[in-house]
Amino acid sequence: MSAATTGAGEAPTLGSLTGGQLRRLGAVAGLTAADAETYAGVLADSLGPVAERPLSLPPPNRTFLSDDHTPVEFSLSFQPDAAPALRVLLEPGCGADSLAREGQDGLEAVRAMARRWNFSTAALDGLRDLFLPSSPHGPLALWIALELEPGGVPKVKVYLNPAARGAKRSAQTVREALDRLGHRRAFASLPAGNGYPFLALDLGDWEEPRAKVYVRHENLTAGQAGLLSRMTPGPAPAAVEGFFRTVAGIGPDTTGLGRRPGLSCHAFTDTASARPSGFTLHIPVRDYARHDGEALARASRVLRDHGMDDSALVRALGALTDRRPEDGVGLIAYLALAHQRGRPPRVTAYLSSEAYAVRPPAPEAVREPVTVG
């Protein structure tokens, strides 16, 4: 935990810690102090009463948004010759006493943002019965992601749970959601996997609003990862494989991710096409590195390989915590390589707040290799 999170003599709270982290990350990403202050206020408002919850108490719930159950995660998205884009993912209903109530609180938070920034929630409203039923299942109800742009008006995304009506109906729910959004041929283009953990929607002022489907891939190998994209044209398999090997630290094509699975994300923008316009591969680097020093070295290599400056990522870790990277693992949770039609590739680092706990470094043998026959 950074020492500069609260005023003198004040007990640290979830809001004071995460708000301070956001302000300092804003400086890393080139936001003005005024914009960062505005966004820190939005974060506190979105968390509701739990923002004032002392960190001496346990997490408000056992959210799987982060390993230590902090209901906030930051990310920096890098592209060549530009400052990184800062994002924050949050669970606005994290203080609710039920999953159903959590979903309602999340929906109310989205609608408050829509009134504040004048955007429509029609796409989300049309999916309520699929993702926010009266008796929901699964590990989440609704998350909100904000891309923190200069000017104090963010881009807004919502993350929904395809297992809300039961895990066995996840595929059916994703298919129906895509149909309602106008992407009637999209589901058939998705790669095979081991489930659908999220469906995400862009709301508001996006140049090309996306519907994004996430697919889980257990025991994923580099060779398999290189074939997951369904874009036309898409990234070269060798480039995706290289990213996989660097981030996961896994060499042979027969060795897969034996711990936490990889994720692929497929972004649909054109309802006239069956193919996605975007593809992202997410690797949970924290489960395949001994400590954050090793994860940072891999991230730096990936950034440099793609012509991006890694110095902002180094500063970002210092903005989150004053601990040494070698003293824990999980500060860098995921690394992702994103491709979007007509744009250069992006590299995104997902960063943990660590409000409640620091995961200790892993022993030397951090991987449980799975040999794929």
C-alpha cells in the first residue's frame, strides 16, 4: 500500500486508497490533475457507501474481479507514439447483500452515468432479462469499465455474466444477446473454448461501439493461441504465438497453461458481417511468473517488441504501491495483445490495487505444465 493514500491521521478507506492510486496513475497517463480528480470522484460515487469502508475491515464481498477481492482494477493500454490510455474496472454493487441486488445497484450506477454524460442505455436495457434475472447465478452481476479520457468524460463499458441464468445456458445466452444486438451470424464464428465468462458492451460516445464476447481456453498452447483470431484479415499466428510465449514463459507447443486459463475476446461492430472486427488474447501472467519483477520484465519486452515505451508501466507500478515488484506477484494480473481492424496493435497491462492483500512470490516451479496430446 502506498504511504500517500490518505490525509495525516486519517484511517485509510477503500475510496481513499483507490482514489489516490487513480490520481497518480492519471499523471502517468498524461491526464490533468483536474481530470484525475474528477475521475477519482466518479470512482468513489460508483462504489457507493463501501468507498468509506475502512481497509481494516475485510473486503465487502468475495468479488473475483481481483485476487484479493478489491472491487477495483486499473489498466493501461499502450500503442506506438502515444501516451497510454488509463482505464478502471469496478464492481458498483460490491456492497450488496445478494447477487440480484448487486445487479440492480450496477444498473442504477450505469443509468446515473448515462444521465450525467448523456448517453443511451438502450442496448443494455434490451438484454436485462438475459443477464439480470430475478434469481441470478454466477460469480458477478455487472461490472463497469471507464476509459478515462482527457476532458473528464470517459468512455463507458459494461461487463455482463453469460451464466446469469445458469452455466449450462451460457452459450444460449450469448447467442441470443448477439442476435438481439443485430449480430445474427456472429456466434457461429467464435472459436471453440471452455465457456463464456463475459459479454461486454460499449455504451455512449464510441466511434464504433462493440459487443465483445470472451471465451475461456483451458490448457491453451502457443500454437492454439495463434489460431484463435476470427478477424479477416487478422493477426499473423506467429505474432500471437510470440506474445503467448513471452508472457507465459512457456516454450514447447505441446505445453499449455496449466493453471488459470487464457482468454480470447472477439469484438463485433458490423452487423452485416459474421466476422469480428477485433481480437484480443489475454494471458494471466501472475500465474506464470515467480514475482512481479519477472512479470514486468516480460511486459517490457512485449512493449518494446511492438515499438512502445515501457517506462510508463514502470512508473505505474510505483503509482500503485511502494513495495518492490520482487516482493509479491499479481500487481500485473493480465497482459493482453489487442488487434482492431484499421488500427495498430495495442498492449494492455491489467494492474491490481492490492487494497487488501499482496500475494506472496511463487516458488521456483510456478508452472504446472500440461502436455497436450
